[in-house]
Amino acid sequence: MTVHKTQVAIIGSGPAGLMLGHLLRQAGIDAIIIERQNEAHVLSRIRAGVLETVTTDILERLDLAGRMHAEGLPHGGVKLADGERLIRIDIEGLTGRTVMVYGQTEVTRDLIDAAPGRGLEIIWEVEDVGLHDIEGDAPSVTYTRDGVEHRIEARFVAGCDGFHGVSRPTIPAAVARPHEKVYPFGWLGILADVPPCNEELIYANHANGFALASQRSLTRSRYYIQVPLTEKLEDWPDDRLWDELALRLGPDAAAHITRGPALEKSIAPLRSFVFEPMRHGSLFLVGDAAHIVPPTGAKGLNLAASDVAYLSQALIAFFAENDHDAVAGYSDKALARVWKAERFSWSLTMLMHRFPDDGPFERRMQVAELDYIASSEAAQMEIAENYVGLPL
């Protein structure tokens, strides 16, 4: 068996693991990232692309924001549609801040490309990952690669390996407190190389269900519609999907939709999930390993970034000053922000989707809420400050 020694072993090379690894290396802390997929597969994942300040600040701190500023699109507002009505939330005017539209794939690419020059080791295509002795001060991670067994001996382990990773199940059931809500529908998404239909994102509530007009650049668009979980991709040829998007987004958006062949099409189920605690012994959970939000509100990547901000601060304080308090407080600090983001994503999902069991009363509640948002600056402020991202 080959033995590697480091200060922090990071499982998973998504944005959370990569950002954490870079921040630790910048502070002079040794870190190794292991990833079960190859680099090409990681970079092929199609994910969200609305970045809060917490995420852009990390890229700025790492001096990796150049391409984001050159290619990304700052957004100062977001729109809610309900039939003929289009309600604009002036995020910049209400909060003084904007969000950045820049694809998660591009964030990942920037972090991976910079890793070799900054001494951040990424070990790709590992198998049979196991965590050991996490309740003590000398945890280890074992894996195999090319048939050879390896062990990483570390002081801490960061589980950045997503909802289906090995890190969360390692925490004993006796201390685990999972919370989950599964929604009775999914999002059918299409990615196409066509100009966006609007300069800002549009969230639409229609009798047929929710729709979202999003974008990745001035020439690449991402659209979604709510569909039952029983739907199949083959039931939705491109023309049918474009027709449904035009109907649900309303006549103004429909007049500006440019149709094109799908680069990627998929159906994703929706869930809200939080796992407590986010730390057990020397193991920390980060990002999707600890929590999932519905994509309504674009909080997934940004919540991972806030976890990284908290954990990197705690680990840097531990190694630089032998500060155990920040490490001990990581879970409570991260979860306080996680639950607020979960609340916002849940409330926006409930407002903008049609639920199978809802009747006339529930629909009237949605209409009343949208009426209130349209006429109340206070209601718009609540949406704006949550959408742009609560402070750390």
C-alpha cells in the first residue's frame, strides 16, 4: 500500500472541493483532492450558473476571476411571471449588489486549470474510497487506483463528494439527523446555443406548471419546465419543448425566444435536504454532501461556497493559531446559513410551481402572494436580499 501524508484530505473535485483546496494551499496548508471520475467527466457536468458575492469573492481572493469578469454577465434584477404579468425585482437597486451569470462548469475549469501551478494535487479516477478513524485526531482515507491500494493520512477530512458520496454515510446513524422534502415533479431542462429571450432570468407560474428562462452567456440559453416525475425525455422532442416554453413564459418572452437544437436535455427531480451535523470528529461535510436545495433560486453552488468560506477560515485558524473553537463551531455556523437558503428556495418553489394536490385555495394564495410582491417594496426587498445572497 502506498501512503500519502497531508494536512487535509478532500474527497471530491467539484467546485466545493476545488475552492477549499485552493484556499488552503494559498494559506500554506497541505491538501490532496481525490476524485472518482476523470477530469473530462467532471468538466462535462452541466450545472447552474448564477453566482452570489460569496462565490465571486472566493474567486477574487484566489486571483481566478479574470475569465469570469471577461465572459460573465452581471445581473441586477430577476423577473417573476404570472400569466400576462411580469414583476421585476430590482436586486441592484434594493441591495446595492448584483449576481454574476457564469456557468458552474467554467468555475470548475478555472479552478482545475490553476491547480498544478499552485501546488494543489488532484488524484483522478479513484475507486473503493473508504474513511477511517474519523472520530480521532488521525483520520485516513483509503482508495485504489489502477489496481494499487493507497492511504492518505491527514489531520482532517473534508467530504465534498456530493449527495451520493461516501462521506455522509460514514457519520454514525446514532448522531445523524437528516431532514428531507421530496417534491412531486421534476425540471425538464434544455441547453441550446441560442441568444437568451430576456436580459434577466424569468421565473414563470403558469396553469401548465413552472417555467424558467435562464442563460449561460449572450449566445447560450438554459430553459426549464416543470414536468411530472413519470415523464420521459423521448416524450419531449425539441419542438414540443419550445412550444411549451413559449406558452408558459408568456407572450412577451415568447416573442423573443430563439429556437435551436438541444446541446443537452435532462429531467432532474427536486428535493430539499439537510443533514445535521455537518461535522463529526475530524470529518467535515461540505456542499451537496450535507444539503440539497431545489434549483429555484440558484442556491446550490453558492451554499457550497459559503460552507467553503466557513471551513477554510476554521482550518486556517486551527493550523496557524491552534484555534479549536472555529473548527468546533463550523457545523452550527454553516447550518444557520444553510437553513435560511433552504427556506428561500422552498418558498420560491412553493410560490411558482403547480402542485398536483393543490386546489382553488392554494392557487388563490399564490395569486395573493404575487399581488403582494408586485405592490410591496418590502416584499421585493426580502426576495432581493435572499436572491443576491445573505451575508456570511
